[in-house]
Amino acid sequence: MVYRGKGLLDKSLMYSVLDVKLEDGSVGHSTFSVRDEKLHAEMDRPITHLYGLKHVLSYEKQIDVVLEKLIGVLDGFAEQGRRCDVGRQLLYSLWYRGPRVRED
């Protein structure tokens, strides 16, 4: 049986670990953590096209650069025999290294 992507399965509370508590006490959601389908669609609509094949191919070189930097950092930890929080390094790569990549 093939299931449609909408309405059949609700996201579990597991996703709430990705929510952010804001200064005013309210909860901020990402497009990944939000469990309300209408809100998800509203948040997702302006950026969905950026993840299509056409767009991803247009910045594939930048993705490769970020991945190479991440692998270099992970190799550095391995060579030194040090523990590494891979999740932290991945987030750092996406939020800090990624936006600073420019095409030559």
C-alpha cells in the first residue's frame, strides 16, 4: 500500500527536542520540528523550490566545499584521537562554514 504524505501519520513528540524556547517563553519551531501541517506548509512554501534538483545543482560546488571542510575537521579529531560531537560539527558547518562559502 502506498500512503499519501498528508494526514495519515502525525509526527511524534520526539521532534520537540528541535524546538527552541524563545525569550518570551513561547516555542519556536523549525520546518523539521513543527507538527502542525498547516503551519508546516506555510513555513515550507517560500523555501521548497530551493531544494529542487535544479537549484541544488546550481550550488553543488558550494555544498562540496562545506562537506570537504567538515570532513577535514572530523579527520583532525580522528588523527589526534580526540572525541568529537559530530552533531555539533555538522551544525557548525551548516550555519557557520556554509554561508561563508563563495564561488571563485
